[in-house]
Amino acid sequence: MIKKILIANRGEIACRVIKTARKMDIKTVAVYSDADKNALHVEMADESVYIGASPASQSYLVMDKILAAIESTGADAVHPGYGFLSENKEFANRLEQMGIAFIGPNVRAIEVMGDKITSKELAAKSGVTTVPGHMGLIEDADEAVKISNQVGYPVMIKASAGGGGKGMRIAWNDEEAREGFQSSKNEAANAFGDDRIFIEKFIVEPRHIEIQVLGDKHGNIIYLGERECSIQRRNQKVIEEAPSPFLDEKTRKAMGEESVALAKAVDYDSAGTVEFIVDKDQNFFFLEMNTRLQVEHPVTELITGVDLVEQMIRSADGQELNIKQKDVKLKGWAMESRIYAEDPYRNFLPSIGRLSKYRPPTEGETSSGAIVRNDTGVYEGGEISMYYDPMIAKLCTWGEDRMEAIKAMRKALDTFEIEGVGHNIPFLATVMEHDRFERGALTTAYIADEFPDGFTGADLNPGNARAVASVCALMHQKAETRRANGSGVLAGHARVIARTFMVESGENIYDLTIENTNGTSLVTTTDGSDKAAIELEISHAWVPGQSLVRALIDNKEFNFTVRPIPEGYAVQYRGADFDVKIRSAYAAELVHIMPEKIEPDTSNLLLCPMPGVIVSILVKEGDEVQDGQALAVVEAMKMENTLRAEKKAIIAKINAGAGDNLAVDEIIMEFEA
Ligand code: ADP
Ligand code: ADP
Ligand code: MG
């Protein structure tokens, strides 16, 4: 039996593996780089080994260092997590030679499936439907154009070694095919050291649906239903769910059985995922197989009750699969929101920094019978560095049906407190509120369709603006009362003085009166337009200093987060970010005669949108550039981001060059006024 597992990974997935190992009474070894000295996975593991400098290429990706850590700690098995060395056949091979159990599939499965072309050929041979296209490699741009015409536009140009959304371009015409071929090839050469390119049909408005498979070393293979991962930006998943709201039982079975047939063709013997693209008529086409634990595996665990990491460990240990296909039952619905340190208002660019506040919602069963699970590798006070994936947490909810899972997710997002780094919770909350999402009418084009001009924050509906304004006024009053008499305890007075305020909530302005009775408050608002007064009965237990506000408004639960600002609070609620300002009638009058603060004009500057390294500057001083033209490429957190001109302009001055390390808002170049 396996006694000690070294986890060749970091972050939430390392923590996830440690949890199951503990449950199985197996010892764990963490490895860490400079940036991860104080990381959660290091603290959770029984032992830890330092493996080098922060860049992954000098630590987590260096096989010799990992192998040395295995020898020095006497670990007898390795879990590779996802990313890093998880799909590296040489790594699996070397472990096999050392007699160390690799907690993943056999080397041949990794090899065949690790290549998009070989795996597609094998899939076709095993009777699995593949995306129509050209099965061979493409030599040059001319051939790319010729093949694209044969396949028929639109086409997807892909790197055979691709992964993580890299090395992939859509082309709608000859020009784009030529360009796409070159950029995919460059990106693939840089990212994977392998620039082989192929071309397949681009399936328009498809869904991404994948099947979880599980095998052992005795020839048993089963499937554990599907996950739908259609909500993507940059071909990368952000929200996943299981089951898919789209599949009927017949299609589910057909996809499951084809996946098992493919897995059998490589004697698959661990957890793995077969990815499909599904068109609007439920025709499904094989995309690729991932021979590892998938980021979004928790949603499958939540609807099947199977611990996938446990199953992987058992299989690596040579044990026979203890679940039969007929025993696999899908129960209820699960959602996953990937919480990323990225700025949804700036085209999802990564952000980094210290988590000055990190308070996830309570895990476990909720009062309404739902389940909350939060997989993470961070803690309050920890740092999101520029070296690794910017994921902060995977927030999952389970409910009896899809709507219950969505409702639980809305509440979980409302009560998730993060400060110090930009994050995408407002975006995730907006999607959860969206009518089209609620209907399950998903495609991989969802984000592009619904947010064509980028994400600008959810619209605040008038009822919510008023409700939040009312609670904020009560909070303000409580804070003021505390300041005045140092205790803030209102109890004991049967009826306390009514107070009148003028409150601005987003775009709305209210005259507001508060009447406090024991425990609850009656807040009356008028907004000038209709003059009809609205009364809300509110109770809350907020105390100054807290960022999470929980209130009952006319017996309905409201949760939102606040940050104090001059005269009020910056509020985040259901995807809307807005300020609430509370002024006494007297102060409100004075506001009109205060000078307005003027923001500096930065429209003639190209600012660095996140901390990172300049990869290249694509223009020269004096160049005239067009709207949308690429100006510079900045690399941060494994991703290259192209910065483009927002209007036609002439470049006046360039202040940065390739290799420069820039902070956020540093000036890269200036345009002529
Ligand atoms: P999933 O379908 O599980 O989301 P992805 O292929 O998108 O899988 O990638 C999973 C993780 O592995 C992500 O964190 C991604 O950044 C990382 N990853 C994928 N491919 C590579 C690669 N070639 N090199 C480094 N990291 C990778
Ligand atoms: P990766 O290895 O980066 O995960 P995939 O081949 O799995 O690459 O593709 C990633 C995503 O790109 C898919 O989830 C899908 O949204 C999109 N995609 C890939 N191939 C096609 C295609 N032929 N047609 C339409 N969309 C595609
Ligand atoms: Mg994929």
C-alpha cells in the first residue's frame, strides 16, 4: 500500500490531494519554490522540500529536483495535480524506472493522448466522432490557406501540443488563416517547444461538454457522467456545472460509452477526461483527452459522491475499481465558479498582490439543504504572485436541482470577502443573475455574446439600489452613534429618535427617514421622481469594521460587502459595484458648492494594465496607428497580453522596452495630443 505521497504541484490542487491522503492515512510531502515558502500546501503537508526559485521553469517543472525530493523523503508515490508535469510522459517514465507509483495513467496513455493529432487519429479508429478537419500536419502558411479552404471556413488552427487555451486561432478567411497559422506556430513554439500545427472545422456556437472516466490496472473503466464547461473566456473555463442542462439520457450514454471505448484503446487506468464539442443538435465531436485530474473535478464529486483523488490513489496502488457502471447515480446539481485574481473590468487581465482580506463562505450544508465547497490554496494575508496561475479559489455549490445550485452560488458569492487584489466575483455574480444563464442556454460564445463591449458591472436594479441604500444608512447611523457615545448600544430605548438623511446609491438619490424600534428599523425612502414613499423593515447585526453585511429586509435575506469611503461605503452586490453616500440634510446642501475633483487625463497614454514584463513593443515613435492595432505585448502570470490602440493616433514617445519590468499604471508610451 502507498505510504507517502509527494505532491509535485502547488496551490489549491496540492491542498486538495493532501486532504484525501490524510483521510486515507497516507503521509504527504509538499515541494515549494521561493514564492511559496509560506504557502498553504506547505503548511498542510507532513513534510516539505524546497525546490528552487519562483519561476516554474526553475522549480515545479524541474524533474531532477522533484526526483531528488522523492529520494530524500522516501516517498513511494507522486501525485502530479494538473498543469506542470502532470501530462509529461518522461516524468511518468522516470518514476516508473525508480519504482515510484505515478498517480495517473500509464505512460503510453499520456503519450498518445498528450498529442492532439495522435489522439484524434486514435479516437477516429476507436469509433469516436471527431471534429471534421485535416488529420495531418501543416507545413506553411500557403498550405494552411489551402487546407482551410478544403475544410471550409470558419476553421480552428491548433497546436498539436497545445493546452491551457494556448496555440489556438480561429480563421474566417484566407488572410486570417495565414496570420493565425503564424501566430499559433509562434505561440506553440514558445509555450511547448513544439510548433506542429493542424486545422479543423470551427464549430460555431458550440457547447463544451466533457466526460469523466475512471479506470484501474485490471481493465475496468467506467464513466461518471458529464460536466458542461461552456462559460469560457480566451478558450479557458470560468464556470462549470454537472450535469449539463443540455444532454438527454441517450446522448449522455452515447458520449459516455464512446469515452470508455477511447479510454480502453490506451488501457486507461486512472481518472481522466474526454472533452467534446457539442453542436446545437446534440451532435458531439471529440476534442482531446486530458490524462490527469481536471480543475473542475469537484462538480463531478458533488453529484456522484465519488472522491476522485481517492480513486486515483487506489488505482495507482494496483487495487481494483470498487464502483460498477450501474452503481453510478447522478444526484442533484453542482456548479463551480473559478475565482480568479483578475480584473473583469479590464478584459480579465490578471492582477496580483496581497490578500488583505480573504474570508470564504462557510463550507458544508446550508440552512436550505444546499452544500458549499471551496477548494483553495490561499489564506488571508497571503500573496497572489505573478509566477503562477491567478486562481484564488474554486467555489462550488450543490443543490437538489439546477436552480437550487444557482441560488446557493449567488449567496455564496455575495458572502465571499476578498480585498487587496482585483477579482472576478462581480463578473461571476452577474452571470449567476443572468436570465440566459438561468435558462441554461449556454455556448462557448456566451461571454462574447453577452458582454460584447467587455464587462462593465451588472446594472443595479432600482429595488436593490433602494434596499442597499437603506441598510447603508442604518450602518452609517450605527457608526455615528458609536462615535458619539462610544457604545453604540441602542437597546433599552423603546423608541429612538427618527433621523433624516439624503442618500446617494449608484445613480439614485433618496430622502430617507429611519425609525428604530427594538431590534428592527423602519426605513422610509422617497426618490423625488414618484414621491411615493416606500417603507422597508430591516434588521442587521453589522458592526463598524466588518466588510460583510447580512441584513433581513422585509424578511428577505440580503448579503453584500462594503468598504468604507469618505461619506459612505463602496458596495459590491450581485455583480454591481457602486458607492452609497449618506449625508445629513445639512451636509447634502453643502455638497453642491464643493469643487468637483478632476481626474487626470490619461487618454494620451498607454499605461501598463498590470504588473508584468514587456515582451515586445510593436510600434516606433512617429508611427500612425489605427484603432485596434497591437502596440505592445506584456507578459504576466504565464499569459501574454496584447495591448491595442483605442483610437487612431500618432506615437509621440516610447518609454519602455522589451524586458522592462513595469508596475501597474506605468507609462509604456505616449500619443500625440
Ligand atoms: P482544464 O480543462 O482542467 O481547465 P486546462 O488545459 O485549461 O485544463 O489547464 C489546466 C491547468 O493547467 C491550468 O492551470 C493551465 O494554466 C495549466 N496548463 C495547461 N497546459 C499547460 C502547459 N502546457 N503548461 C503549463 N501549464 C499548463
Ligand atoms: P486546450 O488543450 O487548450 O484545452 P481544447 O482543444 O480543449 O484545447 O480547446 C479549448 C477550447 O477551445 C474548447 O473548450 C472550445 O471552447 C474551443 N474549441 C477548441 N476546438 C474547437 C473547435 N474545433 N470548434 C469550436 N471551438 C473549439
Ligand atoms: Mg481542453
